[in-house]
Amino acid sequence: MATIDPHTAEIAEWQAVVGKAIVSFAELELITYKCLAHIPMDQISETSSRLQFSRRVDLIVEILEGRSPLPKAVSDFVAMLRRARELAQIRNDIAHNPVMLNVFVHKVTGDVLLEQSIAAARGNRFIDISSAKEFAAAVEDLAASMWLQIGKVAECAAPAWKN
């Protein structure tokens, strides 16, 4: 049996976590496309499909909150959309920045810490493997919850609520 060196194992772990994060976030992307194809009274899905994720979320929230009364199922879904929008920044950091070896040197002691992490090119944000795992799990859970909630939102789409 071949043994895998720790560096190769760490790279494989990062690849799995980043892949899970991106694939899970793609579910959130799909949910926004489905919402824009089915929720508005007017056909806007062709134009809205070209919007960035955060703009699509803002548009869906605006459409849903513009209807009244706002059923609890819909307000819960809106809260989930807002959470998805918050998570988009981390997704962007993961999707657009490589995993790199970062060297941290303590200013006083001179101690050196080597850590693989994703360092955002814009801003001073770092994502370590633990945070990446937490993100991937959170996105996966949110996507599952949103798929379940869509059914409840659809039940609210009775003709009286569409006014």
C-alpha cells in the first residue's frame, strides 16, 4: 500500500473542500435563477439571468417584499436569500484566490508559522482549511433548506397573494 505524504494529503483535502464549496454554492445560484423564472408576474428571467448573484438576490427580495401581506414562509425565504448574499463574499474569495502557503512571523518572538490558506487578493481576509470546511457545510445546509422552503413559498403564491 502506498503512503501519501502529508503535503499531498493536504492538497487533496483542500481540493475536496473547495470543490464542495463551489458545487454547493452553485445550488444557491440555481435557486436564484429558478426564482426569477417563476416568481415575477412579468417575464424578466432573460435579463435578470445576466445579473451578478448579489443583484439577483436583491431583485428577488425586492419582488417578494413588494407583495403583501408577507407570509412567514416568504419572510423566512427572504432571510435565507440574505444569508446567501452574505456568503457570496466568502465564495468569491474561495473561487478567485488560490490556496497558498502563507508565512507568518511573530514581530516580537520571531516565531514562524507556515499555513496553507486562501488569502483574498482584495482585502486582508484569510480562509484556513477549518473555515473552508465550515463554509462548505453552511452553504450545503442553506441550499437544502432553501429547496425545502421554495415549496412553502409556492403554496403562498395563491392568486390573492399575487396582487
